[in-house]
Amino acid sequence: MNQKAKTFLFLTSLAAGALHVINRFQYTICTSKNVLNFSDNRYYEWRFGKIRYIKKGNGSPILLLHDLTAGSSSYEFSKVWSDLTDKHEVYCIDFLGYGLSDKPDITFTNYLYVQMVIDFIKNVIGRKTDIVATGDSFSIAVMACHNDKETVRKLIAINPQSLYRLNQIPSKQTRALKLLLDTPIIGTFLYNIHTSKSTFRKVFEEKYFYNPYLIDEKDVLSYAEAAHTIDHHSKHSFTSYEGRYTNANILHALKETDNSIYLIAGREEQNIETTVDNYIYYNSAIEAIYIEKTKHLPHLEKPEEVISSIKLFLE
């Protein structure tokens, strides 16, 4: 082996080692606060892994489904669930691959999550259930309702994903991106850049909240921790999301669904009026309400108004 080859191998090994150290450091600083470990955590032993959930209250059951974006977890509903327990048995889960649920090295698909929701309702809740779902997870709720009408009663969406985005299937570009992000060192490094605490703070300020002064530091920490807890295995659900494997065309299901559907929208969410109009176009029975001066996470920014809207629709 000539000197140039030896130098190249040495520098490559050095760079890989440095990236590994950076990755471990990122993991440590993002998980040190332990904000996701609630005292009443429970686990459902599903066939693909353990599902973390919280159960509170008594009454008719409600299942809360968090979004599928990086760092999402059941923490998203932490300012809402307690106020719904006066008349409802509230269940809040971490999807497989998110939060404190197991994070297997698999490709996560919309169908996988639909089966997870149906199995959870049948095996844990045991009764027909109302669902409140944020963003991309509303498509999962719609498909679960369509596939098994005995599991779901009413559907509530908080800023549902646009039908246009949901119709996008994996492409050569998104498959290549998934392959890159799935690599152990470089992919993890790129994932860490996308899921750093500073990146999440910027996302909260620009996309999630209308008023940045209402952002709680714990909110940002919860996303950073959820994105790195159980080492960096949240990367697998993130690569599936970015690869569009969690997308599904729900137009047929939406048209055929005769369950009551209610949309809660942040007035300042990007293109939300067009999104809401499109949903109503395909199912004219859908009702919608706007929460003023909020963006993507009104249930964290203005939880009282979201709670009132949910209770109004369900009760």
C-alpha cells in the first residue's frame, strides 16, 4: 500500500471517529433532561414492539395520536389530556418508532400504523373510540376508520396534512435520501443536524407557534429528547417519513367515511384554508373551526381553546 492510500485511510478513519464522537455527544445533550418519562407510562406489547401509552380518566374513550414529524411524541398532548378526563377515558400513545416506544430497524408505512391503531383499540381500549389526530397521523385515523368501522366513532383532526402531500409516493430521490440517512455514521450525523435542539427551536418559532414568546423550553426539549431517546433509532421512522413511506392516498376512504369528522385548524398554518377546503370538497359533512393566532400546534400554544373545541364536538 503506497503512502497516499495509507494517508487516505487514516484521514477517513479519523473523520469517521470524529463523527461518531459528535453523534454520541448529541445523544447525551438531547436526552439528559428526561422530560418524556411520565410516572404513569404503560406499555402495550404489540407484535412489532412495545408501544408506550398513558391512560387517564373515566368515560367514553378518546385516543390521541401525535404527528409523524421528527421529534413528535405523546408529549404533544401534555397540555390537553388532563382536561379531557372529566368525562372521557383518555389514551395517548407514542407511535412505534417515536418517543418511548420501541424503534425497530424497519421501514414504517401508513398501513403498519393503521394496523397498530386498530390493534391498540381492540386489545387495550376494547370499545369504539373517538380519535384526535395531528398532521400526518389523521390519514392513519381515516384509514383505520375505513378498514374497521367497529373501532372508531368520531374523528377530530388538528391541522391535517394536505391531500396533495399525502398523494406523493416514494420516488427515486426519496429512496436515495432514505438510503443515505440510514447509513450508521454519516446518516446519523445528518439526522443529528436536523434534530438538534437549536433546529427544533427554529422549527417551533417558524412553523409550530404563531407567538414565539409562548414557546416553553420544555416543549423544545421534549422534541429533541424524543428524536434521540433509545440511542438514535428514531432515525428509522424519520427516514421512512422523509421517504414518503408513511403517505397514503385517503381520498376513497375520506369519501366513504360516514363518521362525524371535525377539523381544528391553526389560522396561521401555511395553506391551511386550502387544505380544509379540499377535505370538505371530498366529504361535505366535515365541520371545521379555526383557532386564531396559532400555527401547527395549537394544542401546545393555546390548549384551552383546543380543549373547548374537542369537548364541543364530542359532548
